[in-house]
Amino acid sequence: MTSTQKRIRNGLLEAVEEKKWEIKYELRIDIQDVDVINAIIWKNLKNLSANDVLEYRRDYLGKED
């Protein structure tokens, strides 16, 4: 398996950390932040559209394309 570093915004990282602790408490097993991030990507990537990306850039980053 290949390992690649990507950046994630601090606010999103905090949300991932909170979700990780909720899941750890529910399952009573050790999971990592990367498990949560990969599960999010795995579950939602197929539904992501170009408009979703533009909306994120506009609403969260304040960029107008």
C-alpha cells in the first residue's frame, strides 16, 4: 500500500478527531484518524460532483471561480 501525505484543514481535522472518539467509544476498539478519513472518502467519493467542489471552495474557502 502506498502512503501519501495530504493536508486537511484544522477545523475538519478537529471534526475527524471528535468523530474518531465517538466511534472508539461505541465500538470499544482502537481506531485512528486515518481510519475515519478513509471511511469518509470510501463512502462518499462516488457521489462527489464538480459542483460540490465548487460549492466547498466558494462557501468554505471564499473563492469565486
